[in-house]
Amino acid sequence: MADKAPDPEALEKEIERTREELARTIDALADRVNPRNVAQRGVARLKQEAGQVASTVGAMVAPAHGEDGEPGQVDRRVVAVGVGAVVFVTVFVLWRRGRR
């Protein structure tokens, strides 16, 4: 087997492609660990979880039907207190995890 000398132009192109790929990877990592972006993802996750909890609590609290056969009305204060309690507990748990 004869060893061929690598083409200098091909080597330069490969090095440039590798540099560009490395630059994209570094940019993606920097974006992922940026404190502002981390906080925004945490807030978005918290809002999503609070929304899911609110709909679950609303479904559990809402009576199936009112006296006249129509869908029942939910006491919004009860739901608000329940959602507030769940949000508080969620924030507290996430805060405790962050301190560890």
C-alpha cells in the first residue's frame, strides 16, 4: 500500500469545516449556560407546570353539573388559593434543589 500525501487544499477545507463546527458548538454551549437563558427556561417551565396544576385542580374542584343540569360554576377563590399554594410549593422545591 502506497501512502498518498494529503492534498493541502483538502486539509485546509477540512480544518475550516472543523473550526466552523467547533464555533457553532461553543456558541450553543454558551447560549445554554447563559444565566439569563437559564432563568427564562426555568420561568417557562414553572409557568407550564403551574398551568397544568391549575387545570388539574380546576377539574377536581369543579362540580360535574349544577342544579339545573348545566356545567357547575367553580369558586374562583378556591382555585386561586389552590394554585397559589401549588406554585409556592413548586418554587420552594426548585429553590431548594438549586441550593444543593
